[in-house]
Amino acid sequence: MAQPGIPVDLIITKLAQDAEKVGKRAQKAADVMLGALNTELGPTPYRIVYEEDRVRLKHYSPAGGAQLNHPLLVVYAQINRETMLDLQPGRSVVQNFLEGGVEVYMIDWGYPTQMDKFLTIDDHVNGYMNNIVDFILDRHQISQLHLMGICMGGTFSVIYSALHPQKVKNLVTTVTPTNFDTDQGLLHIWMKAIDVDRMVDSFGNIPADLMNFAFLLLNPARLMIDKYVGFFENMDNRDFVENFIRMEKWIFDSPDITGETFRQFVKDCYQKNLLINSQMEVGGQRVELKKITMPLLNFYGKFDHLVPPAACELLSQRVGSKDTEDICLDTGHIGIYVSSKCQRAFSPKIIEWLKARDQLAGRPRRVAARSTARTAAASGGKRKAAAAVKTKKV
């Protein structure tokens, strides 16, 4: 009997072996995903020490005591959540800071409702942020603190440091857009072309789902195909599955963006590029970058498709400070906080840089008693133009 032209028996045997392997992997994947998974975000213990409307202030204390004279206030973006900085044990910027003896406060902007749609950048910077800074300064009996901003929160921090330089000891900016006159990255091109008035007038607050979908479209092959192919290839690996779910939970845990803040951010920054040219006005005051005279440490990612290097690196040349340092890491927008490689280059550098510039001046440091922390939120700050907002004692 003549043999077939192709080795059919060999092919069938190979298919059967592969099917058996797939079956074993599928069973192992089912065991992993149906078993107990640790996907908690923000596992580091903290206390809420201040609340104002939807905004909360988290306080993290180093177990071994603070080694710096001034605490660090971290300001996250209104887009996504601050839990990115404390994604999981062993890969947490917050935990690294605490182990380095840095006392950390971090703003949780909460979830805006339609009541918040009229809140502007002025309300967030000269209102919420300034009230929180005053609360921390009063709690520690000091006149300055260290300030660190993330992405849009970094832009807020730059504006705050220019308007209130006497309250900021050192400024750290990370993936912070300040120069919007660039076509690097599709986001900048889109933002220059959108009809932001029509969007804000139609939606009020900009829906988080709309923003998430836009971010997916910025890199669809990577974010809508390649990422999930990688998941199917590793779904029998418990550590991989847990990390993947944590990241997915963070990505889709997105607050809406307050409408008037979004309108001004797009118009003044993306479309007119006023901030880097010291022509932006917030609360009736011009934001003059030359008034940023405190030391500045500026981090950004070489492969960041949301905030490319061209959007970040000009800041250090425009501020008034003579003590500036730019650090460009070989990573993207999120990798700067979560990749194992950047964990070794990011947090330790900030801790070292702050310790070298932490000398105390003015009044002696006295931290309020821990037992009274939750009752110390009376704010002497000024809220501006905010409708239906009030400060709570916690």
C-alpha cells in the first residue's frame, strides 16, 4: 500500500500531545483562577486624617519613625487613582518611601459627582490642595513640606509651587506635562483638535469610561490585543494572574474628571500652551514659573506615549531654581512606578535627594499626637468659587 505524501500519523500524534498539554494547562489555569487570589490594591496601612467634600488625605507613618524633618505630600492626577503608588507588596512606591524613613501624605481626589462639575483648577489648587498643605503644616508645626506630583497632579503641583512657593521645601515632578507644544504622542494631537466646550457642555464631568476608551485607542494593538494574549499565555501562573488583575482593577477604577477643570486644562495647556510660558492664570493670579525657586527633581519616561519627554523636560529650564535635575528612565508612563527595574532607580533616588535637602529652618518640628489625628481637620484655608462644598471634621 502506498504511503501518503505527508506524515499523517505523525501529525495526529503531535496534535494529541499538544491537546493533552493544553488540557493540563487549562486545568491548572482553572485551579489558579477559581482559587483564592490576592488582588488587593493599596495594601499598605494608612489613616484618613483630613476630609473635605469628596477629597480625603491619607497618612502613612514609617514603622521606624520619620528620618526627615519635613513630610512628603503626594498629589496624584484626577485621572485614575492614587493606588498606583501602592499597587502590591514588594512593588510599592509608598512602601519604599516608608522604608526610607519618609513620612507620606497622599491626596485621594475621590469620585466627582455632577455637584462637582463647576470646580476649576483654582478650586483644586488654591482650594483643596492649599487647605491640605495648611493642615499638614499646622499638624507638624512647620512652615514648609516636600511636594511630589504625578502626571496631572504634577501639573497641579507646579502651579501650586509657583503660587505658594513659601510653603514648598522641595518639589518632585514625575511624568508631569508642562510643555504642550509637541506632537509626540497621539494624545497631544487629539487634545489640540477636540471641541472641549461641546464635551463639557454636553457631559458636565467627563465620563471615566470615555477617557478609558480614548486611552485604549492611543495604543490599541498593545492595550486591546497583545496584553490579553499575554494573559492567556500565562493564566496558569498565579503571580502573573494576580498582578494582571490588580492592574486591570486599577485601570478601570477611574473617576470622572470635573468638567470645568478639564475645560481649562485642555484650553490653557494643550491648546494654548500657557503654563510653560508663564502666561496661565489660576484664581486671578499669573502662574510665573520663575517663582519656583525651591529645588526641583523632574522624572519622566523615555517611552511614555501619554506624557512624552518633550512635554516634561523643558520645565527645569523655565523655573527660577538653580538646583534642578532631570532624570529620564527607559520606561513608559506607568512603568516608572511599577516595573521592577524602575523601583530600584525611582524611589531610592527621591529619598536620597530629599534627605540631602531636608535641613530644617524656622519653627521646631512637633508632630500632633497620633490619637488626635482624625479630629484635626479644621481648615483655615480658602475655598474659591466652589458650589455646594464644605469642609468636614474627621
